Amino acid sequence: LLAEKSFVIGRILSLDRQGATMRHIKDCELLFEKLKGRRSKKNQPRLEPRSIMKQAYRTLGSLLAMEDEDDNVADITMRTNDIAWAHYEIGFSLSEKRCWDAAIAHWETSQELFVSTKGVVELVAAI
């Protein structure tokens, strides 16, 4: 469900980008912990928590840039900053689970978006 496009779109539309991102992160982290502690039953494939988390975040990240109707320049700048912030938070969550490749990809996207609206900026990541 967390990687289902229609679910994620509905979440973004109902909670806004920041609210949807924070809720998605909480849900993904909870699912990760549940899957990590779960024992697979006979003849049932074991679900890999990291790959499921990466897939759910990939879906969210790809949908964050959905355009709103009637955006003016100020709204576009604010939307871009919200998207950059969301990618930064997703990257942080992934790094806590040692999904470094996916975390770096989200941080790079975040940096590119921040640079497009604010010019050259420095982001401090503490893990």
C-alpha cells in the first residue's frame, strides 16, 4: 500500500506535502520494524524490509513534484522548498536504516532543489 501510486497521491492531496511525507516516513519505519522482527513461515518468501522501504520512498519521491493548479511564482518556490525538505527527510530515514544508496539519491535531489530556489546552500547531515 505504501508504494501504491494512488494511495500516495491521495495522501499528498489530503495532508499536503510535508504532512504526507512525515506520515509516510512514520508508516515506513513502523513497517520496517515489523518486517525486521517477523519470522517467515514455511513456503512463504521472506519480505526484505530495506527493499520495501526503498520502494515506498521511491514512489513518494516521484510523486512529490506533482504540480498544483494555479501556481504563481511564490507558490512554485515554496512548493520546490517543500519538495526539497521532503527528500531530505526521506534521505535521513533511509540512512537510519543503512540504505545509503537510496539516501544519497534523495539528498542529492534535495540539494539540487534547494540550489534552484536559494542558490548555493550547505546542508548539514548528522547521523
